[in-house]
Amino acid sequence: MFVPSHITGFFKIYKDSNKNILQIGSIGAGITLNKGVDTTITKGDNEIYFNNKKINLRPTIEVINQCNIDNYKISHKSDFPLSSGLGVSGACALGVANLLNKDNNKNNNSLEMAHISEVKCGTGLGDVIAQRTKGFVVRELPGVPNFKTQKVQKISIKNIDNYNVVVEILGKKETSQIINNPQWIEKINKIGDELLLKLLKNPTLHNFMDLSYYFAKNTGLATDKIINICNDLNFTVGASQAMLGNTVFCICENKDLNDVLSILNNPIICKIYQ
């Protein structure tokens, strides 16, 4: 079961403790990638593996607990590491939920399970909604679709094959340290509040990247190193930080790909997956 990775460009957090957990989440915009996580489930001794290494992966465990299954072996094969701002934990949770619900044709149950898992574990607030939708995704209200009136837009991209998403992972960053910190939440929401409307007025990749860079720089989430790399890539469609990771991403046209690769040390070339 393949689930694409997801890069969030900018977002705003909604974490009202009085709300149903399915209404907790974020609004924002991002893109899914043609690299991600393949998940399989076989009979076993209740073990979870991530790229062949045994691991206690909390979002996966939470989905298992919701389904109350036993005698399993879950294997996640990922193109990216965890804690890199690429929605890997969400891809793992959604992959397991999809597999456990596939025979019941309960797609929305899968999405709810994965979202609950991410919120409870503090590993994400909206990745799985975008990963189910796929493409260039705008989430206008927090929470799981169909739980209440919610708009999730998939923005059409002309000549999509002309664009590459190039990723450079500089290190790890734990999402929970940001989304559970009141000071960071205040900074993020103050900046992120205005950006969604600006994107909806001009829903293009260029505008998405401009707003993402503005968000990364003005929230203080981006380090000086990331800002400098982004500035070096200013000839592209745009460059920014993948939220919430220590990761740079840029979108470039095919004609500029070699120049992008010459600037980065360990680039990973992807396409937008839809």
C-alpha cells in the first residue's frame, strides 16, 4: 500500500481541547510527492519495521490499537526518514489504516483513524488529509473531511510534468516540539492566518512557494542555513522549508534542474504526485 509523502508549505494550528479530535488539525497548503511509504501487513509477532529496522512507531501503534488487531508484522519501506517534515509518519499511519479497512470499503474510517493517530501522537495535524487527496492541496478548514462542512481543494497544475520538486534533508526536527509549544503556536498562527486567502486569490505554484518562503522566514522556523540555500535557489519557481522539518525543498522547471542540483549537496528529485 503506497502513500505519498507530503510537504506543507504553510499552515495554521487549530487545537481546541474542547473539540472532537476529528475537528482538531490545521489549515494550509502543500504538495504530495511521488516518493513516500509502502506498507505491508503479514502475520507475525506484533512487530513493526521501518526500512528493515524494528521500531516502536507511535502513529502506527495507535492505528493498530484502534483496530484491536493481533499477530501482525507491519513493514514500512520509506524513501525518506522520519522527522524530516515530509509527512512520513502520516504516510505510515494512513497506509496501515487503509490496509486494515480495505476489505470493509471504509475509506473515511481509514482517514479518521490515521488523523486521530497523528493528533494523539503529536506527529501531524493535516498531512493525512492531503495524502488522501493527492496533488497540490489546499485545506481551508481543520479536521477530517465529511465530519463537518469542510473545503479541501485540489489545485490543477498546467504542464505538471515540467516541474520537479527537489528535496535536501539537513537533519531531524520533532514536530511535537513545535505544535505543542504555545509560543510557537502563537507565532505560526499570527503569520499563517493571512496566507491561505492570499493563495486562494492566486492559486499557482509560484505564489505557493512565495508564501511558503515568507512563512518559513517570518515565523522564525527557518534557520539561517535554510534561508541562505533558499536565496541561492531564487532562480527557480521557489524554495522554502518543508514544515515542520529541517529540510529544504524547491520547485523548479526541467530546464533549471541541473543548476539546482549543482547547488545542493544531497538532492532528492521528486515529481508532484496526483
